[in-house]
Amino acid sequence: MPSLRFTIAHRSDECHARVGRVETLHGGFDTPAFMPVGTAGAMKGLTPEQMRGTGTQILLNNAYHLMLRPGADLVDRRGGVHAFMRWDGPILTDSGGYQAFSMADISSIDDDGVTFKSIVDGSRVHLTPERSIEVQNDLGADIIMAFDDCPPGRDPASAGERDAAADAARLRVAHERTVRWVQRCRRAHRRPDEQALFGIVQGGTDLDLRRESVEAVCAVDLPGYAIGGVAVGEGPELMAAVVEHTAPLLPADRPRYLMGVGYERDLLTAIRAGVDMFDCVLPTRNGRNAQAFTRSGRLHLRNARFTEDDGVLDPECDCEVCRGGFTRAYVRHLFMAREMLGPILVSMHNIRHFQALMVDIRRAIRENAWSALLGSWPVLASDLSPPAARDVPASHQGRE
């Protein structure tokens, strides 16, 4: 695989977790890896240098959004997305398949592709597997994703008999369509020596269908594979069951990527199941909404109890914000005064929080030190913020 090389340095003695390294033409990253989401070719409020300072090694951009604005051809004429956004490390682009799910109210899907109403100007946009790959080839990301059919999810136990039958039929269609589309994507891919194409497994909460999807998608020889269609409404328990079932079925010598999942306990569950890569909007989206992730749980900084709190966001954190002595009282003031520095500081802290978690998890895998990990990261044992307080539901962590 000239566009990507994956090596496994250590496997856990206690579970499926492994520590590895992915190398691309724009450098490498350690796994397990967390990829912050810079949807439109930018991390909201943060420069590339600041992103490097958080320990981030790879970013995610969204092909659908960049296709609409400024246009993949414009980015291509400027040397690709790396040069355009001034990030010299690895980049992964999402294919647009997730937008068919998240924008279901303004899109329609059939066997040829998805037709959207543009969020920029309202025009009709038709995205096929071939067009998705053309856009990603033009953008020039190191890892590109096959176009997939991502169906909505829910707990079958909560659906009536008629709804359960309809859900099962929809999952079957999505699985079969995704298999056909990954084959079309591989045929359309014109830069395989420079960009690694990953396939995506679907199947919803049907574990038998997940196995069938793994077998069919992985029959297409690709540099890596992803688990899609989770964190889309099925609930955290079912999500964990799907990931624990599916991840070990994926090829052991290729990177395994769980799409759109980002809460700490969900990450740990997936890593123990053998997943290597993750992305999620939570660090920056929650950061823009005054929510700081800490080792003991989330802080909702608009709460009055922080008005005179002179502690830093997390005394155990080594980010620029905490090391710099920015207090909870000051950060709360920034949000209450609608100063743009508030979202910037909390986003920077949140991204470092997740990168530090990855560093400690990689150490726990190498040293089989899971108990020490739980001791230094209480949030892994108990999610202290009630669901009602979250701006993003646990069952819909996702991307944008």
C-alpha cells in the first residue's frame, strides 16, 4: 500500500487493543488516534500551530462542505487542502455519506447517489460515489473515505413490529448499496499511490448483518476500513455492542476507524475492541458552548458557581490554557461577555484533553496498566454530566 503504511508496535495481553503507527505521504500519526474535525478546512478559532501544540497529529476535513465552498477544483489549483489550510500533517476527508443521514430532511437517496439541497445557496447537488472520489482526489487528503449509505439508527426494542420491519429492510438496503458503492469508489479512485481509500462497514445494530457487511466490504482490498452507522440514535449500550462485535472482525493488519464517536468512555470501549482511529466534533463544538472536558467530567462554565472560581479548567491538564493560568472565573466571564477568546480557549483545552487521553491509553496498552489509567481518568469510570445537560446527545456525537 504505497499511499499508507500501518505497523503495530504492541498488542494488549488483556483485550484487542493495540498501539501502532500510520505513515502517509504527509507524515505519520500514532494509534490509537483522535482526529479533531476541521469541517471546512479549518479548526474553528485555532491556527495550525495551535493545533500542533495540542498534540494533534492528523485532522479531518469534510469533502461535502469543501465541495460546496470554496469548491474542490479551487483547492486543487492551490496545491490541495494541505497547502490551502497550511497544515503539513496527515489529513482525512469524509466522503459526504454522513451528510445524507444528517441532512435527511433536505436530501434524497437512491442507488445512484444522494441529491442534496445546497446549504450554501439552495441549489441542487447530486453526489455519487464517483463524484465523491473525484472531489476527494482534488482535495488531496492522505486518507479518503468511500461513499456509503448511512441509515438512521434506533434500538429495535423501542420500535413497534411494523417499524422494526421497516428498519430491518432499510439496513439491508444500506448494506447492499454500500457494498456496491465501495466497488464504484475503488474504480473511480485515480490517485491510489498518493491517497489511501478506506471502506466503510454498515449494518446498524444487526450483528449478523454487520458480519455480512464486514465480509463484503473487506473483500474489496483497501488500505483500511471503518465502522460507520453508529452514534446515529441507537444509544450508547447498543453502540458498544456493535463496536465490540464488529471491530475484531476487520482485518488485523489494516487500520480500523470508528466514525463520529468521541465521548471518553466510548473511545475506551472501542480501543479495547481493537479500533485505531476516531473523529468527533465534541471538543470544539462543546468548547464553543462553554463546556470544558476534564478528567473528572464536564464543566458547564456558564453556571453561576464558576463566577469566582480561580481554579484552572483542569489542574491535571498540561494545555496552554491551564498552564497559562486562565481561571474558570475568567473563562466564564468571556462567555458571558460574548468575547471570542472564550470559545478559543475552551476548544484548545478540549482538544488537548482528548490528545492527552490518547497518550495515556497508548501507555496503558503498552504497559497493561488499565487500572492506573482509570485511576488518573475518573471520567472513564463515570460520566458525571447528565444527558439533559449535553448540547450533543450521547447517541448522536458525530460530525457536521
